[in-house]
Amino acid sequence: MKAFTTGPFTGRHITAIIVAFFAVVIAVNLYMARSAISTFGGVVVDNSYVASQKYNSWLQEARREKALGWSAKAHRRNDGKLVVTLAGAPANALLSGDAWHPLGRRPDIPMQFARQVDGSFVSSQVLPQGRWRMRLEAKAGAALWRSEQEVL
């Protein structure tokens, strides 16, 4: 057999092909494993059994929060502080939250907000540059509303 060689196709040829194939597979697997480990903190919930027991109550809370009809939109100002516009909430609503890095590379940052004259909220803390997600919590009397969103 003389497909791509000038001489006969030997055991050395097939050995080289098999070694090259597995070298590529191993190299790709090592790269993918390293990428996965370096970009994911690994903790979704602290205790999956306890989380499974609370799942139905979390769904009920989410339905109650959705029924309130509140919504929020957050963006970063040039000075690094966050501005949150809370729509549908009463004027006495208080807003708090925390910023977390989606890849777990930085510690969470608790955020406190002060209401402005125009009804929006501005954080007292500066949020460092980078990709962040905000967990927001608004309270007005007995009503509690939570949301999570990307900060742009």
C-alpha cells in the first residue's frame, strides 16, 4: 500500500499516526480542564440537599416578588458608582444589594444605596471595573423584592 508515502506503509507509520492522534486529544483535554478550573469557582450552593428542600418555598417567594410588578435597571456612572432606577415600587422603598464577580475571582461587595431627588438610587461604594452582577433587594413595609442582573 502506497497512499501518501514513497515507500510501503509500515508499522512505524501507524504508530506515528496513533501517537499524534492521542497527543492532540490529551493536549485539548488538558487545555479544556485548565480553562474550566481557572474560570469557575465550583460552588453553586453550599449544601445541595438543603437547597433541594427549600426549592418550593423559593418558587413561592419568586411568584410573590413577580406579582409586585417592580423592576430595576442598574448602570455604572463614570465615577464607578452604581445608579439603580426602581420602577413600580412605592416611594418609601429602601434598596440594598451586593455585587459579585461571576467568575468568583473577587470578593463580593456589599452595596448601600441612597435615594436621589429624581427617585433613582446611587450607591455609596465605587464598583471596580470589570464584569459584575448585582443582587438587589428592595423593601417597602412588608413587601420584599429581589432581582439579579448584569452591571453594564
